[in-house]
Amino acid sequence: MIEEDGFVVSTESGFAWIETQRQSACGACVARAGCGAGVLAGILGRRRTLVKALDPLGACAGEHVTVGLEERALVAGSLAVYLLPLIALILGAGIVAAVSPERDLAAAAGGGAGLIASFCWLKWFANRVNADPRFQPIVLRRLRGLPIVNLPVEALSRPGVCE
């Protein structure tokens, strides 16, 4: 399970909106000064991300919590988003170029068709896994003794938010 700490911004019927701060593993790496990923992480900085997570604990706005995501969900999603379009592009270009007399133009068209087909499949895949709890982050635990963050007054006084 991959875990990340964050603060609950708001809650809604079994879900919590968690604000996390994106972190890079580069801080612990000895090669960070000479690595392109380390330079990129330094340029992009530490951005905040809003995540909708399943909330079986009933967390309240302002609470510091730990959110988890199964490794296989991350791997499956990453493969679907990054690898599938690349494979579809290459296969589409290769197959069409192999059977067409005008190879360059056909390869470009076949690659584009493969890429578009992979995006259509990704849309279907995203809709399917969106409702699957195995692919969603979940609030694992409350972290006690930590300060409540400065949230907008609207978030803390919204109906349905803990008091």
C-alpha cells in the first residue's frame, strides 16, 4: 500500500476530499544534483493536490489523515495511461505501413488511428475503474496530535462537515 499524509478539506457521503503535498523521492537520493528528475522536481516545487478518497472512518474537515492506494492499482493505471497508447501507436503504424504501398503516410495514419483507439479504450477503462473501490484511494487512519490546517471558513462550516 502506498501511503501519503494530508488534510481533510471537506467530506461528502462516504468520501473525503484530501489535500496532499506532492513530494519527490529525490531528497533522499545521493545523485539528486546530477539527475534530471531531481532538477525537474526542484523546478516544479512541492505542489498541492486534491484527492477524493473513500472515507470509512468518517474523517472531519481539518483533520490530518493518512490516505492509501494499492500498488497494483497504481501500476495498472500507469500501464494503461502510459504504455497502452505507445503500444497502440507503434502497432497501428507498423500494421498499416506493412500492407500499404505508401508507407510513410500510411504509417502516420495508422499510428494516429491506434492512438485514438487507445484513448477511446482509456475512457472506457477510466469509467469502469472509477466505481471500483480497489482503484480508489482510501482514508486509512487519523493522525492525532497534529494541528488543524488553515482551511477556508466555508469548508469548516459546510453542512455535513464534522463539528
